[in-house]
Amino acid sequence: MSPKQRPWTSHLTLDGLQVSYFVREPRTMDTLMQMGRWFGYRPRFQDLVRIWMPETTRVDFEHSAEVTEELRDALLDMKARGLTPRDFGLRVRVHPDSVAIVAANKGRDTEVVEIGPIVWENRLAESYDLTGEAAIEQKNQAAVEALITQLGASASVKTSGGFDAWSNVPLDVVLDFFGAFQGDRGSQWFGPGADGTLAITDAFKVTPGNDRWTVVLVSSSGGGAQHQFGPISVGMSRRNKMGRSRSDGHIRLDRRRVSSGTDVAGSLTKSERDEMDAEPLFTASGKRMTSQARSLAWIDHPILMIYAVTADEPKDPDDSGLEKVDAGLTRTAVAIAFPKMTQDEIEDATRDSKTYRVNQVFWRAYNGFVDDEGDDELEEDDI
């Protein structure tokens, strides 16, 4: 039968396809994108192809195209960092109505989160994944020393925990520091993206008090080894289970923690600490909050805490993917205490947020996953 003699229904086959009709709307994006390959579209034949579909399906295709472009950018970022999906947090934007990304059985290991301008509030962000490269560590130490020079070593004051600190630090000074400092390239928040910036800095735009940071050099009081950040000496934070990744050589702090439980309180001045202690805070159930929870709920501006961490009598890490590091290995790490936000502030900051379905790597990093056991340094003692 010649093409002219074929019934119109034969044009729904792939051979010579020119016209397509949607008789059933797909409800998952992966099916939708597969169907996009069935329409007979070919370069130089755009004017011949016709696809008839409801307006709702056209909108679904538009959304899927935007999502695909976002995912492509994320994959390019992953490639730029030399990572795989096993190490990199991936996210796919959720359809505003009822079109699922994949069938339910294919998405059972994912979670749903709201993402817009990154909002960190009443919590810590910590660079527990650190570079394994000595050259980058030297740059990180140089970044700290440049920050101290900019703030003025002699202008520091002692906090209630005995740390050197600077108050009312402008946001642009903090951003300059994070333009030079970086964690491991695979770190969700502290690793450099394709454009070289750190994702965590996006949160600085909306956090309360972002024009008056406190910068603190956290010093361990255990009487151990000292580390020089320019003219200022700090007691190093000793870790017995720092590990080196067997796959890419980066350094990870056990329990995925940089700070100890009292470091935020120790970053307050004596008068601030007295004021906070005069107003004990309790949980909704009436239980007294930990030092860290009380401090995070009390501060009204962000605090950048800088550490020198070292491997002290290193032991084999609990994670089988890590190997023991050499004794004396030292790395620069940071933790950022973000103040609590009011509901109105959160709503203003997240007004343009979108809903995403994310893999477990993204979920763990987004929620600051912490293991239950780890370094002795992390025991919460009174300052």
C-alpha cells in the first residue's frame, strides 16, 4: 500500500510519523519524556510534524523541559567536582500538581524538601568534609590569616570561652573569606560549585543580622598542641577518628561534626553569656535545652567559628570507607551558627521556594546528618 493509500491511523506508527494525538495523559515525567521521542520529530522537518494535545499536557511538557535543564546543570556541576551520584546530592523539581517524577516504586529512596533561597535557621552548618590536598589546605589557612589581617589581630576580644573574636563584621568581609576557603569538593554546602562559589553562602542573604557577624577563632582548652593563624595562637581541636576516604582521599571528621556542644555559648561575650543564662530556655515538654540549643535560640546574628583540627592518637574510623590518617594531620574547618527566624522571616525568605524530590545524599547533607558515636572531643563539657 502506498503512503497515499494508508489510513490516517497508520500515521500513529513511527515509520513516517507526522501527526500524533494524545488520547491519555501520562502521570509521570519519565513517561512524558519517553513519549517526547515518539513524535516523529526530525531536524529540518519541524514544519511537517503536528502534535495534538490538551493544554494541560503542553504545560506538563514545559515543566519537564525546565526540570531536565536544571538536572543537566546539576550533572555538569557533579562532573566538574569529579563526583558520582553516590557522592553528590541530586534533586529533581516536583510538579506543582499531580505529575509524579517516576513511579512510586522507583522513588521510594527519595525525600521531598522545599528549596528556594537556602534557609538555615536555628542550626549549625559545619564543614566536616575537608580537603585531602595539602595545597588547598594551605590556601584555607592563608584565607584565615587574610581575614585576621583585615579584621585586625589587636582588635579581637576574648569571649566567655576564651576565644579570640570580632563583632559587627560586615557580610562582604565574610563573603571574601568564603571566596578563598573551601571544604572538600564533594561537600554539598562547602564544596566549590561549577562557578567556584560555595552553596552555603546563598543562606547568608536571608539570615537575620547578616550585616553584623561575629567571627571567632575557637581554641581548645585541653592543653594540647597549638596552631598559629598568623599572629594568633589557638589550641587545636583534637580528633581521634579523623578518616581519609579510600576512594578520593578527602578528610572526614567523625560524627560529621566540627564543633563541640558548648562552642556557640563559648563564642558569646561574658555579658551576653550572663544575659542568656539569666533566661533559661526549656523545650515544649519542659526539659532544659542543651547548651547548643539554648545558644542557637538566643543569638540574633550569625557566628562564624573557625577551627584548627588535628589527628590526635588516630584510631580506625567506624566508617569502612575511611582509613586512619597520620598522627598530627591538621586541617582548617568552619562551623556557622545561624540564628532563629520568625515565621514571617521564613515565609519572606521562602516565598519563591520550589518543591524538590532529592536523593539520600542530598537529604543527609541538607539535614546535617550526625552519627551517634564519635570523637572524644565532642563530649559536651561546661565551659
